[in-house]
Amino acid sequence: MTSLPLIPVDPDAPGARRASMPPQHLADLDLAGRKALVTGLGEPAFRARQISTHYFGRLVRDPAQMTDLPAASRARLADQLLPRLLNPVRELACDDGATRKALWRLHDGALVESVLMGYPDRVTVCISSQAGCGMACPFCATGQAGLTRNLSTAEIVDQAVYLAGVAASGAVVGSPARLSHVVFMGMGEPLANYNRVVAAIRRLVAPAPEGLGLSQRHITVSTVGLVPAIHRLASEDLSVTLALSLHAPDDELRDELVPVNQRWKVSEVLDAAWAYAARTGRRVSIEYAMIKDVNDQPWRADLLGRLLAGKLAHVNLIPLNPTPGSRWDASPKPVEREFVRRLRDAGVSTTVRDTRGREIDGACGQLAAAEDMGTDPAGNLSA
Ligand code: SF4
């Protein structure tokens, strides 16, 4: 049994780790906050809108390209509003260039990753909300390394803005050029960095130049089930999709697979999910990693079916991604098919997630941010 992790439900509480947070960036602030900052620098307020239009509207991040800003104040404004947050370490591609993983070094040396996935009808980025993760799920590469720190709002947003720029450059062949979807399924437990993640969502959905102008319905926030934070998210008046990483329908197994279950049991977590669905009208996505001989038995499919039947829920089965040295393996395909059949027979909408990014360790549970990932045959790519 894995011991219960520490859960910083309120990361802004006294004692929460702040020392290594990055410098303030315009994406940390709403437009009013940016105006206050630039006027404090002795610049006219409209400069905030100009620089925000570059960043969010045109996806321009290089101050040298912001030629409508007077040369005399450009460097000072860039210094205060656009400090470099993400230093690219490498970018890898697979799936014929439709999947790209970016590894970043943050200002304090922490490493995080994001993944860009192109589909014929949409472009999705999977972003990280923490460097590492404190939730200690034993089958997850990220969870093995523990939590380094929470990301700032701008560090979260900047991953999406950067990769939106990659998509806009036409780099994802066969997909639209405009980023449309964001999933908080990279490194970290988003709801353990609650305030910054919610602020990041507000930046992502606000129309340019305040934000990136994405649809709320195209944003998915995953959680292992921090019950108070799920209730809090439901009260935010945001119609984002909640993805609940359930992975087991019974407490005995979930206590082991998702240690936070020792604090909030399956029934409490599902009750919170149904409250979220009722409040937002959004179908909850139930994430379930299929792990060979661990959680893939027919009786567990039947139990899951009984828990979810008649609820506003969709099951997303995830073929487990192998991690080096792990004792966990993916369920065989026939076992997976039987699991799907039983859930559907129970009336539960169920799909199996594609395994995008597996070749570059960019799939769920593989984001470990090791610099020595090895050389990918695709080599380094720059945006
Ligand atoms: S599965 Fe998610 S919540 Fe669990 S350790 Fe990995 S990143 Fe953290």
C-alpha cells in the first residue's frame, strides 16, 4: 500500500511553497491588472492592450517583433510583462508529426512537458499544471518522482500559447492551424494547484487580447478526486469538462492505485462528480487505465457499470502506457474488449483512448520530464 500523499488543497495558504515561483508575466494578470502595471511604469494604459494583442491574439512572443511599441519602452515593457518562462530543452515528434512533445526548463531548473496533438478536425494541447506530482499513483511515471512545485498561472498558459504558435505555423500537417482544445492532463494534479489553474482557464477562455479565446467546452480538467476542489470548481461558473481518474470501482484497489482514495472514497468522489455534472450540465469523463490482471476483471467492469448507469458520464478506457522498469502492463486487447462490452451492456457510454505519443513517452502517465529520455529518431524540432 502506498502511503497517503500530502495534498496542498489550498496552495496559497501560509507555508505553501513560493520561493521558487517565476517572475510575474502578463498571463498572470487580467487586462485590468496589465493596464495597472503599465501605467505604474509610466506608460499609457493602451500599451497593455497592444502587448496582449501580440501575445494572445497573434501568438507573437518575441518583443523584437512588436514594432508598434516604441523602441525606447519595448525592452522595459517586455522585461516586466514578458519574462521568458519556458526554456525549450527539446521537442520530439511522432505519429508523422501529428504529435509533438515539448520539454521545458523553468527558471529554477524544474522540468515540465506539454504535448501537442493534431487531428483532422482539431488541435489539442495537453499541458502540465505542476512540476512533478504529489499524488503518488504507483503506475504513473510522473508520480514516482514526487512534487517539485506548483506552476504559476503564466507558466501554465504559456505552454498553450507557445504550442498554439506551433500549430499556427502549419507544423501539424493535416490538422487545423488553430489550437482548439486544451486538456489539463500533463504533469501534476490540476486541482492541487487550484487558484492558478482556475486563473489559467480564465485566461485561456477570455477573448483576445485578454486571453486566448478558446471555448470553455473545449477545456478538460482532470483530477484524481480532490473532493472539496471538485465542489469548488463546480461553483466557478465555468463549463469545462471534468475528467475523473477513477482507475478502480472499489475502494480496496483504488486505495492502492490512487492513494488519495484513502482520504476520499469512491462513493464520495463520484458524488462530487455527479454534483459537478448537475451544476454545469457537462458530462463527466471517467478515466480508467486498463492494467493487466489488476483492474481489468469482468466483475470490476460490472461494478463500474452499476456505479455509472444512468449518470451523466462517459468512460474513457486508457490502454496503460508502459513505463521503464514498471511491473504494470497493459490489459490484453480481448480483455479490454470484454470490459467495453460489459460497460456498454450496462448502458454506459464507453470509448478506448488512442495511444497518441506513446513512441515519445508523451502519453498519459509517461510525462516524467527526464532529460536523458534518449534520442528520438525524429530528432530535435524547433517551433
Ligand atoms: S496519474 Fe496523475 S495524479 Fe497520479 S501521480 Fe500521475 S500525474 Fe499525479
